[in-house]
Amino acid sequence: MTGMRHLDAAEVSARVSMAELIPVIGEALDAVEQGEFDMPGRLSFGGRVLVMPAYHPATRSGSVKVVTVDFQRVPAISGAVTWTSPRMEFLADAPRITALRTGAIVGRATDLLAPPSASRVVLIGTGAQAADQVRAVAAVRDIRELVIVGRRKERADRLGHLITGEFPHLRVRTTDGIAAAVSEAEIVCCATSATEPLFSLSDLPARVHVNAIGSYTPAMRELPAELLSDAEVVAVESVEAATTEAGEIIHALDTGRLTVDALTPLARIQPGAVSRGRTVFKSVGIAAQDWAVCRLLEQSLSAGS
């Protein structure tokens, strides 16, 4: 086994593309559903220090992510992911891996749940996770219009310039008005640290797919309970993780707006099951997703590229 290698954010980005990661993330979720991982729940210390381990017995490989989270700093997330397997060990930049795997799972959910013809996307949030939400949706849908909603115009404009540079065919505009933006959306991506719902059910079109990746503690919420009770599908990575960590899911359960039986693991949704109403994917992130990114990194490193 070679010595420990350190992969910074730039190298992680260079070695893992969103297009190749999305199906791999889907395969990892399938493996979780089949019980192929040893994966304790996320350890959270005050919501500020998070530890996420995953071990895959069949390949004798595992990953452990340790991050600190502080929304008063930029970037909000810092830390590292340790990978170990019979072939190699390495340390990789946790914020970049987190952004990639969170984007990829949204890409997977969007591909399964969003209208096939969806081309209008609203992104709420301008933080470190935001750009990969767009990259992931663009990998599975032919998007033509993007509205970026942010409280700080300069950050929204900066993100808009970044996205325009990568996707010159996109019509990109920025705003701070959430309700007006989502009223014409076909896909909504929420990537914020909100503790109250970002919009109301009545703000949304009758047919729309909503992704929410921001909240990961019971005190955080991006989505209204009314949307969760109205949606044709409420998909999650893991019912256990969602019911213990996702603030909007917990609130909707506690207020009787939602039942556990209404939650569908994303791995159980069949391709082509097109909805005619509203659909939701709520992500809190599970360790097998970090493992999936590291697995691709290992393959790239082994190939010597």
C-alpha cells in the first residue's frame, strides 16, 4: 500500500465529473437499500462537528468524513475525508466531495422525478453547494433558463457569472424575490441554511419538482409542511436519516401533515415514473455518497490519470 496522499479541491474536481458521478451515486443508494454497507448514522456534535463513516465489506473499502460547519464563515464547511481500501489510502478535501455528492444525488433525483421537458430552474442559495446543484441538473435536463435567488446581490451576481461561463446557452438572471421566482419554475433547488420555509405551497406551480439539500438538523427547514403533504412523491435517501435529521420532515411528521409511510427511498423509484403534480426530494446526505466519490477518485488514481 502506498503512503497517504492528500487531494485538494482542485484535484478532486479534475478527477470526478458530475456526469459520471450521478449514476455511481445511484448505484451506491441501491447498495444501501440492499444492505451492502455498514453505515452508522451521522454523528453530530451541536450541528457544528459532523462525522460520517461508511464501510463496504464486499470491497473492504471505507470512508470517514469529519467536517466542521459554521455558517458565519466562508466557506461554511471545512474538513477532510479519509479513504482506505486494499489498494490505497488518501485524504481528500471534504467541502469539494460534499458539494459533488450533494449535487450528484440531486441530479439523480431530478432525473427520476422532474418533468422530462423541464427547462426552467430556480436556485435558492448562493453558497458553496449552489453551483453543483446547477451542474447536476444540467447533466440530466436540457435547461434553458436559470434564476438565482440570493439575499446578497453581489454573491448572486458572482455565481451567475460563474454559471454563464460554464453554460453560455443559459439565460441567467438574479433576484432576491423567492415567491415570484418559483411561481414559474419547473425545477426548484434549495441550498440554504434556513430555519423557516423559504416559500409557501401557493407560490409553486401545479407541476414542479423541488430539491432541498440545505437542512440537516431538526431546527432547520427550507420547505413548508403543506408542500410535503401535497406532493405526489416525497423522496429521501434514507427514511431513518430523514426522520431524525431533516427539520422539514420532522416538523411535518410532528404536526400530522406527513406520515412515515409517505416517504419513499430514492432507490425504490423506477425510471420513467412521471408525475403530473408536485414532487419533492429531501436530502440530508448519507456517508455512502461520500464513499461513492472516493471510489471514483481511487479508480482515477489507480489508472494513473
